[in-house]
Amino acid sequence: MNEQRKLLSINIGIIISFILVKFLLRPFVLRHEFPELYMIFVLSYPNFCEAVARTLVVTYLMLIVNNRLFDQKKRIKKSFIYGAAVIYQGFMLFFRRLKFIIWVEKMFMTPMMFCFRFLD
């Protein structure tokens, strides 16, 4: 139960930093044309926070299921749960991106068609 509270408090901190960067810092940096490094940070950090928050939520849910369904002797090791949550989120992200690429190709054109379009 202590680990679940720790994950929840980390997740709340990440969500707060996400809100601060996305809605306060990002508009300020983009409006005042800071150096490119700052612009890359404020544009990338919300995506990073979203990925970490999702992974923590999946880990939290897996820990709850592990604690509620299995008795003390049959529980899955926490290190396995952490690894499984990260791998699961990696697969979900990969297939979401792949689905988007396939949708773009169906709706518009293939990457080769896009390249040859500018050569004509």
C-alpha cells in the first residue's frame, strides 16, 4: 500500500509540472522567442510527462490487482510489475504511432509519393 501511495504522489507532482509547463511556461517561451533549446524543452516536456504519468497509472493498477487477487505467498514480484508496465506502455505507444502512420498513408499519400511530388 505504501508503494501505491508513493506512485500516486509522484503522479500528482508530474501532473502539476505538466500543467505549469504546458499552460504557463510554454506560451511565455514561444511568445518571447527564447533560444531553440528552451523551445524544444517546452514542446517536448508535456509529452514526456504524459508518458510517465500513463506508465505510473498502469503500474499503480497492476500493483492493486496484484495485492487484491493474490495472497501473500503467490504475489508477483514488484520488479516484474514495474518492468511489465514499462514494456506494456512501450508497445502501446509504438502501435498508436504505427496506427497513425497507416492512417496518414490511407488518407493522403505514401512517403514515397510525398518525396516524388517535389521532384516533378
